[in-house]
Amino acid sequence: MSIGESQGPAAALAVEGELTIYRAAELKDVLLDAVRQHAAPVFDLSAVTEFDSAGLQLLLVARQEAARLGKTLRVQGASAAVRDVFALLGVAFAGIRETSEASNVEGRAA
């Protein structure tokens, strides 16, 4: 698993490899720091190879932190693994929707 970050107001944090229970503790602080440090954080999950409910929970915690800070958190480039878990768990809550591109999922802080 690796994490890359681009700079700027809409910084993208690219997560590669696993976003699972085995990496949850390691990734929590990184994801939350990205939300806190950037005005318009974006998580690029196009290179996530494994994703489970713990990964989804991390995204929800990050989204909640963004909302608390009055920011919008976007998730883009969702890999098949990410989309499969969203579909399996019936993730359908305010702010997360599939965009016109099948591989993109956007979450907006309420």
C-alpha cells in the first residue's frame, strides 16, 4: 500500500493497495490529516486493490470530519473493489452518488 499526494487547494490523496481492516489504524490519521490540511480534499481510490467495511468506515469518518470542518470531501476514481463493496452494502446515503463516469464516486459533506 502506498499513498501519494498532490498539492494545492484541491489536493488529491491517492491510495494504492489495500484499504482494509489490516491497514485501518495506519490509514486513519493519514486520511484525517488530509481532510484537515486541505480546503477541498479528494481521495483517489482508483488503485485500491482490496476494500472492506473497515475501509468504508474510514471514508465515513473522514467524511464526518470534513462536515465538522465545513468542507466537502470527494472520493473519485473508485476501483472495482471499492464499487463492489458500496454495491454489496447498499451504500446509499446523502452525498454519495455515482457520477457520470462509472468509476467515480463523490461524497459531499452535509
